[in-house]
Amino acid sequence: MPIKTSIKRASGWLYLNSPMGRQQLRGAGLILMLHRVLADDHSAELPHRNELCVGPQAFEKLLRWLQRHFHCLPLMELLQGNGQAQDSDKPRVALTFDDGWRDNALNAFPLLQKYQVPASIFLSTDYIGSRQRFWWESLGETLWGSHGEPARRQIIETLRLAGRPLPAAYFMNERPHARSYALGRYLQSLKSLSPQALHMLTDACPADSLPQALDWQQVRWLEASGLIRFGPHGASHALLPGLDERRLEEELSRSHYALQEGCRNPLPVYCYPNGDHDLRVRQRLTAHHYPFALSTRAGICQGSDDPLALPRIGVSQRNACRPSLLAWRISRGGRA
């Protein structure tokens, strides 16, 4: 293990077990941000998946660690300041999942149920119950070769013709880890493309055999468990600040009405796609009567935070299987 990693893990352990660290956390709240729980840990370890994915063994280890050190409670209880008296010696934490991936039901929920840990899932509602695909998954896995070499070469050529050629680092590295890291950085760069361009590129990828997202039957089943609640994460997952007034209103309204129709008790919490928001977006949320919204800004929730720009701390495969690294991130307010 690299010496820097060992130092971070030791620092995280000391923070979590020190009176100063626990006092800081006791007066605040921690919202963790996850996306996917894959079927195996090896798949989640590659860098282009690591930030958005955890494996089941790592996720189970994370849940056990959280129950030892935190009071795990529903998101609304944390946001409304409830739940502290039940377990006053532990700081509070709430789990959130973004997008509405099907593996939230298949792989995450059985473990949440086993440990009775509540969670909130924020749905990009256009994808729910449809065969519409998330561009990151479709492009990333096609470029990785998961759908075969002919499909990989075809999408590489499509990206070149679209003016977004893959960097040389992707082709020059024979080591899987280094190539995966270059792919992850490249996928990040594609977030600046328009939704139309990303849909076009996704359509150029092979069709998957199964939908990537939950369906409404799964949503209702998870909600009926009493452990899971659902909120909006946009309709099409478009980045809200870049939309004109008409499209912004459509995104907010469409996701709102889909949840009202599909859920018994949707959350009054909005989760910004990619965490992107500005004053105009926050004002429109207020008009839609959302008292809370979640960003991707790293940090611990304090009483002084803007309720429409609440921070979260991301969970990756790397820090889920080594929770002391997550504690180190928490000690730094989620940075690094």
C-alpha cells in the first residue's frame, strides 16, 4: 500500500475517533452520494467506473462501518434536524443514490435491507421504465470493449468524426488500469456536449440486452419496503443551467409529475444532475415549492448551508472498501 494512502487512512481513523472530530460531526450532518452497486467488486475497481460504482463486498463493508460510527437515518430526518436524540453519541448520516440505476434494486437494496439502512434514490424520470440509456455507461463500456472489438472501433471512429477523438493516452497504455484512467478523464470531458450530441453518440453504441434504469414497478416495490424514498434528478438528466426558460420549466415539471404519478410519497428534495445549478435554477425550484436541493459540492452539512445547494460526499469503490479513506475525506470537508 502506498505510504500516502497509509497516512490518509491513519488520519481518517484518528479524526473519527478523536473528541474534536466527533464533536465537529455531531453538530452537523453527513450526506453520502452513491450511484451504482455492481454485481462484483473487480468490475467496480477500474478507474473509469470507480467514482460512480462500488461492488457488493465494498458496499457491505461500508454499511457495517457506518453502523458502527454513525446514526444512519432517512434523508428528511437529517435535513429537518430529527433523529439526533435517538443516538446522541453518534453523528448523523444519510445515504443517497443518483440517477435510478437498475442495480440499486438488484444489488444495493438486498444489503440495505439486511442492515436496515434507509436510503434515498433520485430518479432521472425519462429513463425509468424505458429502454433509454445513460450515455456515460453506453459510451464508456463500448469504448472499454465490453460489447466487442467491432463496436469499439466503430464508436472510436464516430467520436473522431464528431470532433471528439480519444486522447493518445487511451491508445498508448497497454496496462488496463492506466487505460481505464485515461478513459475516465475522457468521459468527464464529454459532459460539455449538448444533450442532443450525447443522445446521438449513445444511439451509435450497441443496444444493451436489459434496461439500465429501474422501472416503475421496482420503484413502487422499493418504496413499499419503508426503507427507500424517491426524489427527482431531472427528467432527461440535462444540465439545468444551460437550458432556456421553456426547457428548464419542462425539465422541472416533467420530473415532478412523473414522481407524483409513480410514487406514493416522493421527497420534497431536488437533486441537480451533475450537481450543476445557479441562481436562476434555484429560483425556479423555489417556485416549484422544493425546500431542499442536493449538489455535488463536497462538504459536511452545516446549519449555515443554503438549503437549495446542500453538499454531499461522494463514495467510490476505493473509499467504500477502505472506509478510513472516507473518514479522511470527511475530515477535510470532502475535499481530495
